[in-house]
Amino acid sequence: MTLNNKKIAAVMLALTLATSLSACSNWSKRDRNTALGAGAGAVGGAVLSNGSALGTLGGAAVGGVIGHQVSK
């Protein structure tokens, strides 16, 4: 698998996760924002770190925290 394929796979996985989590209608607004922030952060982390697992996880963590704080 080439580096470009890894980046595409990481972005698609993060987008799929964010989409599936955002479909949970019984979640509170804060829960949805946290999940969407984590998904967006994972995508951003994957893109900025060239598909690094650590970058993807770090982006998800930062995005989740920001999404959680936005709804206060």
C-alpha cells in the first residue's frame, strides 16, 4: 500500500466513523458535537501527519475536546 493509499484509507475511515456516529439521534447535543469534533479531528490529524496513526489519534482527541467545549 502506497503512502497516498494509506492517506485515503485513513481519511475514508475517519469520515465513515464520523458519519455513523452523527446518526445517533438519541444523543445530546454535546455528545454529537464531541463525536463530530473527534471525527473531524481524526481527518485533520491524518491529513497533517501523512496518515500516521498517532497523528490521527491525536487529532481525534483534540477534536473531541473542542467539540465537547463548543456546546457549553
